[in-house]
Amino acid sequence: MGITEIPGGVTKAKGFKASSAAAGIKYKERTDMAMIFSEAPCTAAGTFTSNMVKAAPVIWDRDIVYGGHPVQAVVVNSGIANAGCGEEGMLICEKTADAVSEALGIEKEAVLIGSTGVIGQDIDIEKIKGGVKLLVPALKDTLEAGTEASKAIMTTDTVNKECAVSFELPAKDGSGNVTVFLGGMSKGSGMIHPNMCTMLGYITTDAAIDKALLQKALSDVVPDTFNMISVDGDTSTNDTLLVMANGLSGNQCILEEDGSYQLFKEALFYVCRNLAVKMAADGEGATKLIEVYVKNADTKENARTLARSVVSSSLVKAMVFGKDANCGRILCALGYAGPVFDPAVIQIDLTGENGTVNFYSAGRVQAFDEELALKLLSEDKIHIDVDMAEGTEEATAWGCDLTFDYVTINADYRS
Amino acid sequence: MGITEIPGGVTKAKGFKASSAAAGIKYKERTDMAMIFSEAPCTAAGTFTSNMVKAAPVIWDRDIVYGGHPVQAVVVNSGIANAGCGEEGMLICEKTADAVSEALGIEKEAVLIGSTGVIGQDIDIEKIKGGVKLLVPALKDTLEAGTEASKAIMTTDTVNKECAVSFELPAKDGSGNVTVFLGGMSKGSGMIHPNMCTMLGYITTDAAIDKALLQKALSDVVPDTFNMISVDGDTSTNDTLLVMANGLSGNQCILEEDGSYQLFKEALFYVCRNLAVKMAADGEGATKLIEVYVKNADTKENARTLARSVVSSSLVKAMVFGKDANCGRILCALGYAGPVFDPAVIQIDLTGENGTVNFYSAGRVQAFDEELALKLLSEDKIHIDVDMAEGTEEATAWGCDLTFDYVTINADYRS
């Protein structure tokens, strides 16, 4: 009874359809709106940006999800973030929901909204309305429709990001097991940092699960997945991660923290980590994925803090880009992370397909094989292994290198 | 009775001499060692890196300064940091102090040591000894000697950094006032962040002042000067700021927090801020100085946190490099800084020699004159003014833009 990764994204689970459209909101000659629709009303859970400045769609979604209203559709635009737009921003959400509600024949409160792009520019509601008119008749339950939706929400992303899994849960009619699907899509490339990144993430499942447990599973999974990736240390105004569960798989509804809940949570963790790592690898301008694994820390939170500090360090990121085995920078980033530790006992290794190089141990930087280090730093994924030698807790953080292209992309993002 | 900026650095105050030498520790064809010597023993104060991993010279200096031993000389090398080198690192300090002690005929405990450069490489003590032999006979009290010393401690710095001031204090013999000098030099360009940067800073004064008050003045001044600059968010293993006071000006020794103390502290603040801003402006690869002034915050600490968050944001830094008036990023960086505030009341302006542009007010990003914004973003110094409209506290932070050259410098720092 394990979890199997399968092709697909938001349309893999039963009863979910998706579509995309070119509404010309900001981008030309590409799709910039996506819709997800569920045939049946969904239980929803979400986590939202911790930024004091919240985009209008974040406030809209939060009120609906935390208010407990069942949801049935999500509509997303890329290009403009609808953040920092005052009252006007909320009005745009209201009108967007109206248009979707009318076109789909569902309640306005069943419509979730997502926006990503430039902060402070106004969205032209007529373009949104035009987009909705294209999206509704185009809704399809094919995997391709899900893929096209994941492409429409991209901004500086270079690849679309999808993941889906299947697993078995007891059927509600007692007739053995049913297959449950859980799949998702996300976007996010710049302005990415722990505590919900400028990321939009949408996960759909045909599992039946109690709303409070769905939220608990999501909240438990985020600290070790989406909150462990960093591209540039900036936490966006628009971060949103939503899960919609429509129950159409026919499983016995998950009502307590039993084995079914654990398996569901494991599936959710799998998809969230998969999407999170894809976002880190596709960081703006990135050429490499950096994975920092901290083990034997005294507390879970310290393990997370230390791993994130290394993966967020500009100097470590630039060093990886330059394939320069300057391990003092890793040591330095651990040192300023916050947690108290003894530099005399920790160990730092660089590992990869070509072998392992011990950078630091026995209280000092070690002489190492420069040629092997260069080989390891030339791999697509850079794995840094840190042993704190003080406890049993562990955490992994993901990030990417700092490149010329990151600067290029962000020196002129608005145009 | 004000403070006057005058030419000079560490040799401006009476009784201080400096020298520099090319010891070939790592760099070729340039000076890489500097010495400061005081004819009279000095009261010393210092602040040191908060990094858990501390370079050997940091431990050496901290023990002497906090132990209360009077000091008379500082010897500094650039190129290798003597950090992450275990027991060997402390041994290097011991032997360095021995060499200086012997050559100058002073106690070993009167010798402070500074190192800056690559972490984890061993320093060749023979080269240090050779350098000391050159430094001692070259000691001079000229301004030029101070300038040459400030050049010898540079690493990726593109300009040397010096500042000196004079002010008047009551003479100890009651015969009116004497002129007191306070001057300093610092280096630091990369690995720079609040909480003491990879900076070395040395300040000399001929004021007579109680040791505890000297430390208090320094500790009070650092949070609003050196700790308010950021280049890349990395706090180094080697940060050291030292003040040496030899009392040779003939002023009545400052023994309490009276007017003389306040004036002394003001002079110290002036020099520290001047050196800090010079370091921010010379950030690795920087083309512009960014100054963020946060006013009307509810607490001093929140004002500092908000200002530092904006100046540290990679997206704000890249936007300044690209002269792209994407003010949503400033709003975003305030929002994730931590302090709770109401986005509906704050105001963000960009100001400069060419005028002022209101980016954000009345709860939303404002339409602004793009041409004027481009003019302002083309000035050498970018001033961002943030009004929190909730209290009376203020703070200023300094940083620099994120450029291609930053990446180039840090992609291959060791070579």
C-alpha cells in the first residue's frame, strides 16, 4: 500500500477539469489564465503568505478557505499580481468571481482566485472577463489540459511544474480498496523564500477527507517542503497553496488521524516536495539545484534553520555557480544561522554521483581532492551534507545557484 | 563645540604610527600587511562577529580586549582569513604576537591581530614574520602611512576607506580646551551584513577615556552604523571593530556620561557611519549606494529591521541595478521584514537630487512620473524614504545594488 508517482497534474484526480487561455492581461502571444473546475463541491485547505502586505486574491481565498465554504473552481492569471492596489484590488476579485460564478453556474463563494506577476499595476477586469469566457467552454479532464493550465500560470519559470501520485484507501461501501489520486501544479521562480514563496500551488484530490484534517495535513507538510526552498530570500505578497478534495474516489471519508490519514499525508508530502524541488531547480537564472541536508541536529527547528541558511547564502550560491569549492562559505553560513553549536565537532561533506569530498571535520577545513570537488560541483545537483553531531534531528533545504541571469531577469522585470 | 571632518585616518591622532608591507601571504605585487602602533599604551574596546564560527584572530583580540589588557599595536594581514583552521589558527596568532612583541619591545598581550581573506587556508607563519620585520622599521606618523595601511588590508575592496574628525574637550590641567583627534580605517566589501560584516575596522584616538565608557560608546554606536549596512546577507567569521585610545591629547579623562562623553560618542558615531557608508557603497560589484530611511516607526528596533529588510532584498538590489522603478519590491520587503504594520497608512518615496517620486501611499502603488523615476535611479545614491505613520522612531540602512560583477567576483573568489 504505497504511493506511486504517475504522469499528470491537477486533472489526474476524478472529476477535475482544467483549461487555459490567452487573455492578453500583460503577456502577448502566450496563455496567461488557467482554470481548475471540480464536478463536485470540494473541501479546501490552504496556506498563504506571511507577508504583511497581502495581495487581494490572497485575502479573497483566505476568507473563503478559512471561512469553510466548499469550493468548486479556481481561476488564476499570470502577468499582474493584483497586489498593492488598494480597494481596487478587492473589487477585481469580486468581479472575477462574479464572472466565473455566472459562467459556471456556481456560487461566487465557491470560486478561488490566484494572481502572480508585477506588484502595483491594475488588472483590466474586461480582459479577465474575456479570459473567463474562453476558459469555461475549454474545460477538459485530460492530462494535457492540466499541463496547459500549469503552463499558463508561469511567469519567469522556464519549465512548468506538475506531479501526481496514486494510492489505495478503503472504499466507503466496504468493498475493499479504491484508488485515490492526488496531483498538483505550481509556479514560482523568483521572489522565493521559506514561509511561502511567490509561488502559487494548486493540488487536487478525489479523496474524501474532513476539512480540519485536510488543513492539518497541509500545514504539517509545508514546513518541510515548500518552506524549505529558497531562491532569493524574498517572501512574496501572493504566496498561495491550495488543496481541493472532492471525494469522488469513493473512499471512506478520512475523519481521524488513522492509517488512511497517514497515507494521505504521505501522498500530499510527496507531491508538495516534488513541486517544491522543481521550483528550487527552476529558480530564476539557476543552472543547478542545491540540496543541503543537515543531520544529527539538536532540534528539528535548528536543523531546518541551518539547512536554509546554507541554501540561502548568496556566497554559497555564487560559489556553486562558479564551481569553486570554497567550503569556508558553508561553514560561515552555518555559523551565522542562529543555532548555537560547537564548530569543533561538525562535519561538512560534498557528495554526488562521482563520490564524496570531506570539506570540514575535526575542527578545521580539510585538504581535499580539488579535481574530485570540481567534478562534484559540475553535476546538475549539488548535495551538501552537514553532520551537527549533537542530536538526532534532520532537515533538507533546496535552492539554486546565483547567476548572471538572475541579475538580468531581475534588473528589468517589469518590461 | 562641534565635530569637524578632517583628512586622515588611523595616524591622525597623536602618538599613532602606521606602516604597510608586501609579505606575499597570498596576493602578489601588492601590500598585504599593515601595522598600527601607539607610542603610549591604549585603552581598547571592540565588537566582534556574532558568527558561531570565529576566526582565530577574533578569539585572540576578544580575549585581550575583554580581558582588559592595555594594547599598543595591531597587525593585520589580508588574503587569508585564518578561520576554520582549528588549533593551528590559534598557534599562528601566538607566533604572530611573539614576533611583533619582540620587534617592538612590548608585551605579547599588547598586540592585537586581524586577518581577512579566504577561510580554511593555512597562513605561512614565516611570511608573517617576514612582514613584521618590514613593518616595524617602516612605522610613520604621517597621514600617508595611514592611507597605505588602509590599502594593505583591502581584499575585494575597490577603494580604501578612511575617515578622521577633530573636536574639543576640556584639558586635564584646567587650561581651557585641547583638540582631540579620532580617525579610522576599515575594509569590507563582500560577506557583508548586519551584526558585524566581513569587515575589519580600526579606530584610533588620542582622547583619554575610561575603558568601560569606551566600550559603551562603541557598543551604542555600532547598531546604527556598521550593523545597518548590508551587501549580501552573509555575516563573516572575522568581523572585528577595534577602538584604541591613548590619551595623548591631554584632555581631562572621560570618567562619566557627561557632555565630554556625549561629544566623544558623537565623534565616534560620525567616523563609524562614514566608514560604514563607504563600505556599503563599495560593496562587491556595486555601482550604486542604496540608502533606506524608515521614519515614524513604532519602535527603534522595528525601524532598523524594516530599513535593513529593504536594503538587503536581492530583488530591490537587482531593481536598482536595472534602474527599474518596481516599487512593489520595496513594499514586499517591508511586508516580510517581521514587524506588524498597516499597509493602508504607510508611504514610500524615492528621492534624490532631481526630485521626489511617490511610489506608494493611501494603501496602493501610485501612478508616477517614469521619466523622473529613471532620473532618480540614475543617480549614484538611491534614497528610499519610508513613512510608517505609526510612531516616532527612525533608522537608516545602507546597501548597494546587485550586479553581474557581484556574481563574477564571488563565483571564483579563491583564485
